[in-house]
Amino acid sequence: MSTVYNFSAGPGVLPAPVIKQIQKELTSFHGSGMSILEISHRSTLFENVIDNAKQDLKDLMQVPDNYQILFFQGGGTGQFAAAPMNLASKHHRLALLDSGHWASKAHDEAIKLGYQVDVLDSTKSEHYHELPHLSLTFNQKNDDYLHVTINNTIEGTTYHQINNPTHLPLVGDMSSNFLAERYSVKDFGMIFAGAQKNLGPAGVTIVIVRDDLLKKVPKIPSILDYSLFAKKNSLYNTPPVFSIYAAGLVLKWLKKQGGVDVMESHNRKQSKMMYDFLDQSKLFRNDVKPSDRSLTNTIFTTGDQKLDLQVAKEATQHGLMSIKGHRSVGGLRASFYNAMPTAGVQSLIDFLHDFEKKH
Ligand code: PMP
């Protein structure tokens, strides 16, 4: 079979050596004679898995000691409910920057649960081709925190730098650029990310939360309760054992590559190759404001819906998978997560170049 490159926005490409290691130890985990799929989450074997994953994540992100690293189920969507329930117990009110689809999902979920949401800025009228920002004249209300989607997976934009003049704890949705770019954890009150893009298979969601924000909140479902999970080392109930194990292997792989800074420069190089191609192309274009362009999700289009579909179809025939844009916006999208080799990006650019010559 010829080489296949997976540009899916998630679940996304995982490092090939990690998939091989999973295959190798699937029947007997660490010589136990039992598969990781069947060991108890209360066994020492698994306690080591979860503790190592936490330590490796702490090292890679330089997580300060006054933050907890927690493992949940329920994905990023689960955190759209969990964040207000845990962090907005005082004023029942949060602030949010409307930067696209996932920010608006977070907004709607909070409203549904009875919280008030102050949308401080929105770039909806610019089709989210640039990011909303807080003005210095921002009039602070009684909000409990500020929700920001750090990387907008569908619109292809990223806050590369964090600027929070509000004094509100910042809640960062890093689902699609977790460990792809260096951020300082101390700029955040809480960070969350579903694993299935940069970190591992679907099923586990990471929450990194500052100790002083952990409060005992009455009437919160146990499965979403940050302080309960912190107390129980994320083992309050049966966790997604396999997903945590696989994420742990990706974290080890990441350390071997040189860590987050090395990944960031790898991702910068690859996304620049793609944006440089798009900017000179006479057929394809990317409409995102250059300073806001994402390193992990590049959106592009010919401007013709039918032609975009043809591009995606022909790409598949060349082993370049999943470049169709999200159903809500159409067009095309290529996701370059940490495990994407440069050869994959080059193959995609070569294919688009040939397609352009033919059309
Ligand atoms: N936030 C962002 C930025 C996302 O990209 C996604 C999923 N693509 C979500 C939240 C929702 O995550 P999940 O599918 O894990 O619920």
C-alpha cells in the first residue's frame, strides 16, 4: 500500500512508533499476561500509567505545582458544561470571546444550564477570518471567568499570544493545539483539551486547573466535579484506561522529539510551507488574517464549492485523506498535528500544485 497521510481535524494522526508500540504490547502489558484493555484501573500497573502520564505532561508544559492535572471523559463538549458548573458558582456569569463555532457551542451550553454569558467581542461579521480581542476599555461585569478558544479548529485561527487585561481567570479551550505551541500555564486559570487531536485517541479529556479555583460546589454531577477528581487522582470512577495509556505513550514520544518548543518550530515550518503555497496560488486561497493563522488547522478554498469537493475527492485517491472542510463552513482544511511528517505536507502541496496546473 502506498503512503497515506491523514489530515483529519480529529481524531487525527498519531505518531507511527506509538501505534507500533500499542500493537506490540497489546496482548501482554508490561509482561503481565493481560492486555491494557482488560487490566483493572485500581491495579498498580495502571496507577503507574496515570502517574507517569501526569508527570510527563507536567514536564512538557512546565505545569506549576499549584495546578492539578485531571483526566475526564466527555470531550471538549463535556467541558463546556463542566467549566461553568465548577468555576462560575459565585456569580453564575462568564465572559467569552466569540471567535467561531466552538466558542459559540460553549456559549450555548452555558446559557442552557442557566448561566449568563457576556460576549465581549465577536468577529462573526468578519466570518471569523480574524480573532476578536479585548479592548482596554472593557467594562468588567461580575463574571467568574473568561472563556477563550485558543485554537479555532474550523476557522483556522489561533491566539498565539495570551493577552488578558481583565483579571478574570482565563479558561482556555486548547482542544486543537494542545502541546503544539508553547503557552505559559500560569496565564490560565484552567486549560482543557480533548485528546483526539494532538494527544491520543478519543476518550480522554485533559483539564489543568489552578488550585485556588477548586471549590466544593453542591449539586454538580460527580463525573464533572473538578475538586472530586483532584482528590481521587482522576480515579473516582472507571477512567478511559486505554486512552490514558495511549496518551501516555504519545507524551513519551513527544519528550523524545525534544518537547513542545521543538514541536512548535516543526509546526511553524510546516504551516509556513502551506501558507506560502496558498498565498502564491492563483486557484487556492486562505482568507485568514496572517497574524491569526493557525499552525495546526489550515483552511483554504478555490471559492467554488463543487471544485473544492473535487479537490478533496482526488486528494483521497492520492492517499491524502480528510481535507474536506467542516460541514458548517465547507471549503477545504488540512490539519497538521504534531505527528504529521513534513513529507506529508509536501505531498499535499505537490498535489494541490498539480491540480492547479490541470485547472
Ligand atoms: N473545542 C474545540 C476547539 C474543538 O475543536 C472541538 C472538537 N473538534 C471541541 C471543542 C469539541 O470537542 P469534543 O468533540 O471532544 O467534544
